[in-house]
Amino acid sequence: MKKSILFCFCYLFIFHISFGQRNVVLIIADDLGSDYCGFYENHLDTIPMPNIRSLLAKGVRFKNAWSNPLCSPTRAGILTGRYSFRTGVGNAVGGTTSAVLDTAEQTIPRMLNLMAPNTFAKANIGKWHLHLPTPKSNYFFPNQMGYDHFEGNFTGVLNSYTDWDKVTNGVATKMTNYATTETADNAIAWIKKQNKPFFLWLAFNAPHTPFHLPPLNLHSFKNLSSADTAITNNPKPYFKAAMESLDHELGRIFDSLKVINQFENTDFIFIGDNGDDAMVAQNTGGAKGSVYQEGVSVPFLISGPSVTNPNRVSDALVNTQDLFATILDLFGFMEWQQWISPSKPVDSKSLMPILKEIQSDIRPWVFTEVFKIPTVSGDGKAMRNKEYKLIDFDNGTQKFFHISSDLTENNDLLKGTLNSIELENYNYLCNEMSKLVGTGGFCSLTNSENSLAVDNQVFPNPFTDFIHLSNPDQNNRYRLLNAMNQTIFNGKNIELQDFSKIASGVYFLEISGKEHQVIKLVKE
């Protein structure tokens, strides 16, 4: 341990001699998917973002970045580097049934404190949304979890952008200043006070609901009404105006850094925390709260002096959890794992090899999930590799897509017969997900020597009531299992059984006779 600590201090000394002060600013837009960003291939509409776009020339844009489907789980994952099933935060915090982030979790600012005490300034400015606002002693949690300074709204939603409660290091005050402007003002004020390298977590509320008309000097939508009925009937331009306002205020922060000669020393990370709100979502297949692409595909840029050969686009698979390791690495700490307890494993992988153009990929798959208490329809997990994506819903149903050619997830491959390549990728993702989360009866049938049959001897598939066999054999025995590996039927006369009352979802038909096969079926 002493040698490791000595190594880190030596590394920091060389790091600062070579590069001078190095800062990291993480910028989070609230409820912004990649589909409203004109610099992303899947954009259907776009919003003016000149300041965010300016980061592209000095950075790397990640095409295949996933977040969690909701605000709090994504933030918890970045702060700790851990997936939601580990932190327990699977839903947006709010209400008595919400799971909140354990204050004992290891966090980015705590790690910086451990590895280099009193070396870095650390602030979280803007939205917190990881704990309940009662009791009021909770207001000190951001500071207790490693930040020198917290200033922003503690809860997830502002009822009004011009009438809201701001907490500053544990003390709440009423605010009437426009929230996006206030967040920028607070960031600028804090940055100007710093005389050592800093980490700034800058979490805007925009463009999260309530949709509203921002101050006219912040955006280009000059003919919008401020009436509630107008906003309700046509929320999209108000959403876009809020995001353009964020970009405008971000420009002021950039200008302030330039004035104090710190802009060129700063690595910027820009992300959305999940997909667009359903009221403005551009595709019907999913939105915020969903493990479909529109719920988890987010803009993700890293820009600044740490990027080699900038103005690049990466197709690497990345999770927002990967920012934990990346931020520590940006500050020079490549040996951070030794401070991690084996009882609380970290899932984060540093993106530095991609930033330095040493590697093109850091992981073979990405993972996301959403779960609520009590569970609701749509809760589930998803995993993808470069070509395919598997969704495993908590109700036992599954969906499987060739995601590289079906970004809108219109063709569920499980409704047909899987070819050998599709089957191989299904088995891979299913088993990787099972190993990761520690459960997975839905994969148990594919782990044996007898893989899923790919011929069309069972029909119809999907089925609604009766299952028919193209080549029935009276000597065969049939066992129908659901996705949780529970037996639904076990016997010989399966064609006589009416399955109309069983739940919709994925099932497996095991055929035992001269040969042993397992066939995947879908019940509609």
C-alpha cells in the first residue's frame, strides 16, 4: 500500500509538472437523448447547441453510449461506477418507496480525497436527486459523500424554474432566478475562487419538465406563448428552447474559464442522463424510463487536452458508469482499483485508452436496467454487443434485436426462428447477463450441450393457444417451461393442450426422444 501511495504521488508530481493545472468538468443535461442532437446519426430533429458542438473539434464523440433509463440511477452509477442492481437505485428517487443511494458508497470525490488529500477542489452544482429532502439533515449528504461544495436543487423536479429551493452546503433558500442561469452563475462563481485543480459535477435541470418559456434572451424561439395551454398542446418547441438556453449559459461558463486561462487546461464531459421525456420523444418505441434505445441512448462527448488526435467519432460500447474510472484516470489515478472494497465491486472501465487512441474498444457489451418498488410493466434489464441487443423484462418476457440494423427495434427476432448467428449472439448476451446479475433461469436451457433448435418443426410461433408439431412422434415427451424455468406442461399429448390462459412472453419447449432439442416459443 505504501508503494502504491508513493507511486500515485510521484505520478501526480510528474503529471502537474508536465501539464500544469488539469481540471475536469462533467456537464449533465437532464432528459436529453441523442435524437435531438444534430451531430448524432439518429437525430430526427435538432436543437441549436453551438457551445456543445464546439467541444467536438477537440474531443471524441461516442456513438454507442448507454445510460440508465432514469435520472437517479444514472447519477448513482456515475458517482459510484456501479450498476443499479448493486447500488439499489433502480428508479427516480422520490416518495416513501424510493431506494436512495447508500451514503457509505465509494464516490468520485471520496476517491480523489483518498488518493491525493487536499490536492483537488470538488464541487457538485445543480441537480442532486440521490436522496429524499426529508429530514433536512439529508441536505448535507453531498458534502458527506466527498464534495467540498454543493449548491443546487436537492430534489429531482423543479415545480417552477423561477420559484424553487436551492440548497447550499446543507442550507436551503428560496430562489426566483431562472434555474439554468442560477446554475451557471453558481458554477462561474465557484470556478473563479479555485487556485488548485478542480472537479466540477455540473448538473443542469434543463430540459427536464416542467416545460416552460425560458427568458427570451437565452434562445431563438421568439414567438412562443407562455400560456399553459399552449405549452401543453405543443411542448416540443419549449423543450428545445430550454435546451438552447442551457447551451447559451454553458457558453458563459466557457468564457469565464477562458478569462482565467483555464479553458485549455480543462477536460469537458457532456452527457444526457437518459432519453427524452415521452411528451417530446420522436419515436413511438420508447422514451425516458424505458430500456428501449430511446430511453437509454444518450449524447456522450469527452473533449479537452487529454484527447489525442481529436475530432474523432468512436463506435465503442460505453456506459455512463464508465465515467467513474475515466474521471479518476483523467486526474492521473490509474491504480484506483486498490481503494475499492471487494465487497462492493465497481463496474466502471476507463475510456482513457480510447481518448489516447491506444484501443478502439474497452468492453464487449453494455448493460442497463430499470426497476421500481413495487415492480411495474417495463421493468427489466438490457444488454447489447456491437450487433445484437437482448431485453429481459422482469415479467419473464424477452425481446431480441439486430440492433446495428434495427435501431428503432421494430423486428423482435424471438418472434421468428433464430439462425445460427442470431442464436450464438442470443446465447452470448443471455449468459453474460446471467453471470453479471447472478440470476438467470431464462438462460438455463441454453447452457447445455443441446442448444436451441433452429428448425421450424413447431408452429405457429408466436402461438396464442395450441402448439402444433410438423413431425409429431408418439414416443417423444414434451416439457414447456416459462422464462423463469418453471414447468408449465410435462407430458406426451402437447398438441391437445390449450395454452390460451398462460401469460404472454417467452417459453421453451423441450423435446425428449431419439434426439433432444429445445425450441424457443413466444406466447402472444
